[in-house]
Amino acid sequence: MTTIQTPTSPMAEHPPSSEQNRLPSLTTTVPEGHVPNGAHVDGEKDSSPAVASPAGATAPPDGSSKAFDDVLQSDIGVSTLLNRLKQSIASARDFTSFLKKRSSLEEENAQGLRKLCRSTHESVRRPENRQGSYAQQYDEITRIHERMAENGLQFSQSLHQMHEDLVEMTNNIERGRKQWKQSGLSAEKRVSDSELLMEKAKAKYDSLAEDYDRARTGDRQSGMKFGLKGPKSAAQHEEDLHRKVQAADTDYANKVQTARSQRRELLSTLRPQAVKALVDLIKECDSALTLQLQKFASFNEKLILSNGICVSPIKAQQPGSAQEPRSLREVIHSIDNERDLRSHIVGLSGKLPPKQSDIQYRQHPTLGGKQQTPPSANYPRQVSNPQSAPPPSFPSQLPQISQPTGMQHFSQPQDQRPGSGHRQGPEPDFAPQPQQPQQFSSIGSSGPPQLPPIQAAQIPRAQGTPPPTNGPPYPQDLPPLRPVFGVPLDTLFRRDASAVPMVVSQCLQAVDLYGLDVEGIYRLSGTGSHVNRIKAIFDNGSAPVDFRNPDDFMNDVNSVAGVLKQFFRDLPDPLLTSEHYAEFIEAAKLDDETIRRDSVHAIINSLPDPNYATLRALILHLHRVQEHSASNRMNAGNLAICFGPTLMGSNTGPNIADAGYQVTVVNSILHNTYQIFDDD
């Protein structure tokens, strides 16, 4: 008998996991001369090849390389690397999502800043805003912000490109992970399955060997053994068991050889390949993520530095260079308020009204004797001596006030009263003529005598001479006869007995008839000369005005709209009143639209009667305007922007932030027109 050592697993050199360490040494007594296939006799050396360390694993300097290699070369190496690669991919995707959201925010911010700069650039050049150095420097400020917006757009595009690169990288890494997961785990599974088959073959072999040993060592029972083909003797039974043991031994040895060859292939080729590929993928993913993080830091630094250079440019080494960029602080310090004020006032020097002659006192001859004419008198008329003066009952001369030419055709009709004398033609000479007292009118029941107005340094125009036709129908440079602009609403109500002022009703009527479909109505400015002329018409008596005829407002409906807004701006107390200003602002701050509407409604009901009636007429009109917004491009929001500061007072609020709340108040009124006012 020879003791045979069955082949053991190569895990002696590389210990397997506890679940796979199922190949213990087996000492079995077999017939002499019988050596199982694949087995070796004691003393023979197993020549299993050494397993190389997987490539790609770099030894750290802290001496943990052995533990690192042991983990990678073990049965959990591939699964550990797959989990680690999965973490790297998840981290890269999280940063990818961050880049996408940050890019969107930066683009939205840059686009909004660019849009704000364009609108501000347009509004700065409007005639109602300051000009001069303020407009120039404010325009430069908007250009600085435009450059900052361009920097923001470039930063957003860079982040978007980083996002695209990371998405492509993570997709490639994920595909590689799936590929090596399938190949690496399948190789591990094949080895595990072959070892399981080997264990089953060993169990069968051990059982048959024990049965054969009992039959051979004399543990025989008397009688015959019954088999499938009939009764068997003990010798036959022993021989039959011997054949089964040999077959089981051969099968077991083959299974051992197969498991050993597959494990050698796994440890020498398949596992190192999978480990190396997974380590490379992990390094590639981590390196790409780190690179993108470094680029992200660089782009942030570039954005901040670019914006900083826009706000405060780097000065040249040699001062005084041409076209040196200015900082934001220098631009703002370049605003010269005093020069702007002087330039604005001097620019109006061409619109100065004609100078009026000095007002002089002339004493009556009967009271002071001989009247002395001041040397600065402009008229050629001279005072006669006391001997040639008319009788005391006829005043020889009345105090006269010279008037400009523009008022002559207004003063003449007032002189045509019953009982008053008039000149029938121009006098060739104004020398004293005592023998012609008929030039002075007699005192009648209508009052003192009336003389034609005399303009300084000119011969007065005779009665009946038509007024000049090249000037406006109403004087624009003299105090108004019946002022409307700048007069409180309650004063107009008591004077004209109309809750809605005539200027408001006429302008609303003109816009309703001719301006509902005009693009930009109430937003576009009218002609300045037309606006001043229409204002003069209303300030000098609006009874004959009928804006149903477009000729009365020069066919310029935008000027009519400008006159209406000017009327509300000139009110000493805003239409919505300073008394209720704080209440309107608090109502605008409410978030709930229904509560805000009810609050505004209650405040409107407490307005004075002229204010309420005028506001009602205006809001119903503006509601008709916004109904035509498809053609005039003026919806409720645009109208609220135009009329918010106008109706509430641009200088009433203590803070510039109130401008937004003013617009909210008017917008709420326009959106709830028929809930606040009845349409009758």
C-alpha cells in the first residue's frame, strides 16, 4: 500500500477566501501501484506558476503597498475596484450637475444685466432726464456693466463646455466599467463553479472509497448481495466497488486539474487584466474630475479679475497715455453738477421772452403841476405844458403799461366798451396838440377812458389791423389768463364746477378717438412745441377747445398724451394724494392679490371727490388703452410704469425702492378696474 497525496488547490501560495477554501489534504489508502490521474507522490514538488502583481497599482510611500496588493490580488479585488469606480463616476456626475446649474444661473444673470444696460442706455437719452456730464458718465457706467455681462456670458459658456466634457467622460467610464464588470466577475464565477464541482466529485470519491475499504477489510456479511442484475457474491461486490472508486478517483482528479488551471489563469491573466483596467478607469475618472475642478477655479479667478479690471482698470506704467480706461470711481467723480446746471440754463437762452419796458409812474398834471418825463421813457409821446392842458374834468394822460406785441390782439377787444372813445387810425404825430382834445374819450358810465395799448419804442397798431399770423394763437411766455397746470384739483373744481378738469376730459377724448391703436401711446414723447402750445390753449381759457377735431391739437396725439401726463405731474398734490401715499405703499407690499385689491379699493374710496372722479375717468380710459395692447404695445404693466410715479408723485416716497411699489399700485388698479369703479 502506498500513501497517495491528492492534489491540493494552488491557494496554498495565494490563500483563498473562507468560502472557497474547500480543498483540504486527503490521505487515502489505495491499491499498491495505483496512482490517480493528476495526483503526485509525496516528495514531488508542485510547480504552480507565481502570480504577478496587477499592473497599474503604484506603491505609496507609507509602506502600505503590500496590503494594497493583497487586497487587489484577492477574490474581493475586482468587486472592490468596481465599487470604487462607481463612487468616482457618481462624484463626477454630481459636479456635472453643479456645473450645469451654475452655468444656467450665470447666463440668466448676464442676460438680465445686458438687457438692463440696454434699457438704461435708452432711458438716459430721454429729454426728461439730465444731460451733460451726468448723461455721458452714466452712459459709460452702463458700458462697464455691459463688459461685465460679456464676462459673465463667457464664464457661463466655459462652464457649459466643462459640463459637456464631463458628461462625455462619465459615459465612457461607465461603459468601460460595465465591460470589465462582466468580464472580471464572469472569470471569478467560472473559477468558483469549477471548485464547487471539484468538491462534489471529492465527496463522491470519499464515499465510494469508504465503502470499498469496508468491503475489502473483511467487514463481510454472510449471504448474497442483491443488485439490479441479481444476487452478487462478496467478491463480485468488492470488485464492483473497486471499479467505482477508480472512476470516482479519475473524475475527482480531473476536476482538481480543471479548477487548478482556471485559478492559475485567473490569478496570472484575467484578474490582473481586470484589476489594471479598473484601476486605470478610476485614475482617468478622478484625474478628469480634478482637472475640471482646476479649470473651474481658473475660470472663477478669470471672471473676478475681468470684472475687477472693468471696475478698476490697471493703469499704464507711463501716466498720460492716450485712451487710458477709467475706473468706475473715476467715471462717477467726473460728473460735474454745477457745469450741468449752467449748461442747461444757458441752453435755454434762445427761448428768452422779449424784455418788457420799465414800469413808470406818471403824475397827473392837475396834482403835481408840470409832469417830468423820465429820460428812460421809450415812447415818443410828450407831456404838454400846464397852459395847454385840457380842462380838469378830462384827464390829459393816464398811467400806461407797455405790453409786448403778442398781447395786443387780446387787449384791443377789451377796449370796445359802450361809451368809450376809440382811435380811428394811426396818428402821424404824438406831439402835444391842445386844440384837439377829441383824441381823449369822455368819461361815461362804463368807467375811465380806454386807450389803445402802446408798445415800447413802437407806434401802436391801429384798431382793426389784423394780428400777425405767424405766432401761436395763445401767448406762451406770459402769465396765463386762466391757469390750469399746477393748480390743485379742488381749486379747479370750485372754479370750473367740473369734477373732472376740462384738460383731462379733452385729452382722454382725443386719445380715445385717435390714439388707441398708436404704438407706444403714453410712452413716446410728443413734440415739445406742440405740447407747449396745447398747454397755452388750456391755460388761457379752454371753453372753445374741442379735441374731436384733430386740427385743434396739430394732429399729434402723442403730444396730447404728454400734456395729460404733464398735468398730473404738475399737480401740487398728486392725484392719489400725499396723505394716502403710505397707505398705498403698504397695500402694494401685500402678497395676496385679493387682499391687495381690497385694500387699494378702500383707500381709493377715501379720496376727495375731485380726485376720485378724475382717477375713475383716467383708469377707465387706460383700461380701454390696454384692451388695444395688441396694436399699441401698451399692456397694463407698461401703463403702470408710465403712470405710477405720475399719479403718486415721483418725489413723495422716502426711498427709491418705492418706485416699484408705485407701479404695483397702478397695476393692481388697472387689473381690477371694474371691481373698483363702475362703468356707467
